[in-house]
Amino acid sequence: MIVEVHALEVFGRHGVSESERRDGQTFLFDVEVEVDEPQDDSIDATVDYRAVRDLVRQVSDARTYVLLEKLAVAVADALMADLPLRSAHVRVRKPGVSWAEWTGATVERP
């Protein structure tokens, strides 16, 4: 069973340049996590989408990252550590780049 949260907007102070880290910007997170199929129709039988959202925000707020790659890894590792998941697929996108629609980094954890 795949649980998905796409285009989660999170403000963060990440980037290569000092101005990106100082001024901050909005990042988009696409998260797909694999969970066991729920045995009943209860939020306790699966992963709450809000828990995924909250963990992404916590990781982004906890520190500044120069590389999107390291931010994606930190989010995926936190999801795997804190939630009952089989796997996690995390993409971090930085929209509004002057020479592309967005740039990003993606990581998967078994």
C-alpha cells in the first residue's frame, strides 16, 4: 500500500548561496511511503498523512541544508525512523529557478 503526499509546501532556509539561506524560500516535497495494508477502516491502522507532513516540516525547520540531496536524505531517514514504514521515497523540489521550472533531489529508503 502506497501513501502519498505531493507538493507539500514548506518554507525553508536551504540553498548554496548565503542569500537563499538568509531569506529562505518555499520548497515542494513529494513523499510516497509504503505501509502494510490496513486491516480495518481506522486511522490507527495506517500512517496518518498529517504525521508525514509534520515530520517533513520538523526536519526542514531543524537546520539549514546547503544541498537538496542532504535535505531529502534527512527527511527520508526521519520518516523511516519515526513511522512504521516499509519504504520511503522523498523528492525535494525548489521551484522558480531562473533557468528551469524547478530543480530537485530524490532519495529512496528500503
